[in-house]
Amino acid sequence: MNAFDMKNEKTAVLMGGASAEREISLMSGQGVLQALRSKGVDAHAFDPAQRDLLDLKREGFARCFIALHGRFGEDGTVQGALELLGIPYTGSGVMASSIAIDKVMTKRIWRAEGLATPAWRQVDSAAATEQAFAALGSPMIVKPSREGSTIGLTKVTDLAQCASAYALAAGHDPEVLCEQFIQGDEVTIAVLGTGAAARALPVIRIVALEGNYDYQNKYFTDTTQYLVPCGLPVGEEARIQAMVLDAYRVLGCRGWARADVMIDAATRKPYLLEINTSPGMTGHSLVPMAARAAGIDYPALCLEVLQHAALDCSVEQVGGPA
């Protein structure tokens, strides 16, 4: 699909939704909407929390830019609905989306493929969280397995914090992840493209106030520093980019994504934390920042992502009527 075709066919920018990240999704979606319109795309806002997805078919939308974050948007559910409707969409397909939203499943696959990720325990109670703390040591990260934007996350440094940390995470998701904390540089890497053509954008190093890169510091303050160029040795940056491309491909991701990595300060070994298959596109978001460093402005980035809109399969591919 070329840019001229996209300018003559309706595009829905899916934003809002029903997840805990609704507020951020609305910010991302409005940015994408204005950027696509500035490129001449016939783009329209569409909130699945307020409208029936069948309206996409009824109203003749040709493709969707998914600016939804978290569950019910980044987890394969909307992707599956769009597959049934036959409307191409941005980002990863059903399986990759459903795996990537689940941090535990993602870590299992990465570990099986020989990719480094911090040690972890999946827990179902405060007592199990305390046992994980004894095994993983201090500090330990406790977070919902299927949420993003650091929602429900606690950095535990004392056994007495385990019960409240578990309760906070479990309030967002019954599947709770306890993860070894890696002390060192925090970096993030955006990926554009699919398969062998996928490419990693410049690494961004994140320096947050007192090391606390939480929801507030991510989206609503200007105290966090984002360093690009990242200041890492050239060889180290290239190795991290290569590792992220491997992590992206083994999950079957496509279109675009952003991976978060910690670099152990003592050994300089990088560890994969998670991958976001529908990254933020707000004024504080990191994929647009990495793209700018690679010479791609925000509207051009949105257009490139839209150009990769696709389906896992079509009716014709599975033998249905043409």
C-alpha cells in the first residue's frame, strides 16, 4: 500500500480503549491523528470503548493505526477482531501481541531462545512474594504481568513491603511477576519493520530523578533525561540493538515495537525486560525521539508505521470465498 492509496482511503486511529492506560492512549492517538492528517491521510479517531468495532466495516475503513496501549488493545484481542473484519492494522499480529503483553510468557520464550532476561518468579500470594524476595534478593521489582507504563509496579527493598507490593500488582492483574532488579544503565530501543527488513533505531539511555522512572516521570514531568546519542561505547550499543532485533523476531513481532533493557553496571551485560508492541506516541514518548535521532520526523514515522499495516492472513489465504 503506497502513500497515495492511503490518502484516498479511510484510516481509523484506534485510541482510548478500556485499559488502565486509556489516558496515555488518548494522548498517543491524538498525536498520530494530527500527524497522519498533516500527511494528507483521511484519518479519523475511533475509540473502541465508546463504539462498536463493527462500525469500522460499516463505515468503510480500509486500515487501522492502533494507538491503544495495554489490555484490550495491545494484547491480541483487537487484533483478532480486525482479522475477522479483514481490516489491516499496524503493529504485531494476534499471537505476537498476546505473547508480548504477558511478561512472564515473553521471558519464558526469551530464556528458551538463549536471550538474557532478569531472574523472576510468578506469584499468586503475599507469602509467595516474600519467598520470591528471599530467592531473588533486594531490590526486587513486583509488577502486574500484563500491564504497561509501570502501572502497579513497586521496587521492593524490604520484606515488609512484599504484601503491599503484591496487593498493588494483583489489583491490576491476577498474574503477578517478581523480578530481580538489575542495577545499571536503563535503555530503550525502538524497532521498525518486519522480519529480515526490521531495523533498530538509535539506543536511548534513560536517566530518571533518583532512578525512579515511574508513571509520573514517564509522561508528566520534564525531570527525566533521555540521552540520544546514548553515550554507550559503539560496540556495546550495536550489541544491544542486535539482541533486541533477535528478541523482536523470536516473538514474531512486526511493524514496530520498543524494547526496554537494563545493563548491569558491574558486568555490562544487557538484560531484556519487556517489549511493547503498541508503543506510546505522546510528547514524552521514546519511539518518536529515537526516530528523530535517525532523521525521521513524527509525521513521517506515523506514515511509515501505517504503511506496514497488515493482516496475519486473509480469507483467500485460508481458502474462503474471494
